[in-house]
Amino acid sequence: MAFLDGLGQALAQIPNPVWAIVHLVTALVAFWFAYKSKSKQWMWAFVLYGVTGVLYTLVHVGQVNNYATHIIESVLVFIAFILIGWSAMKK
């Protein structure tokens, strides 16, 4: 049995509309944080997280379903991670 197989099976039982709502809420929170950010790096990081939240929402409502979307989401999250790390290391 692979690591966390049971967790994956349990999460697969959650309906797509629930996941869509979860990702939409995370997108809205990210956009709100971007709006309130005082740092440009943090603002852009939160905007990127918000965009990925919207993309994830579209996947879960069945509007987008392809591998390229997941690649774009992963790249945006990675860039946001870099922006946060860069901002955290600045003096």
C-alpha cells in the first residue's frame, strides 16, 4: 500500500462542488491579501495564488480539464513561493 493511499481515497469522496467552493474562497482571500499588501512582492505573490485558486475552481466545475492547466497552476505557485522567499530575505 502506498503512502497516504487511505487519505487519497477519502478525499476523492468529496464532491467537486465542495472543492470548487474551497478554491474559490482561497482565491478571494488571496486577492484580498494582495489588495491589503504593503509590499509589491507580497502583492504579486498573493495575486498569483489568487489566479491559481480561480484555475483550480474552473477545474472542479468542469470548465477546464487538461494537463496544461495543472502545469500553469504549479508554475504560478512556484513563482509566488519565490516572491515570498525573496521578500522574506530582504533586509
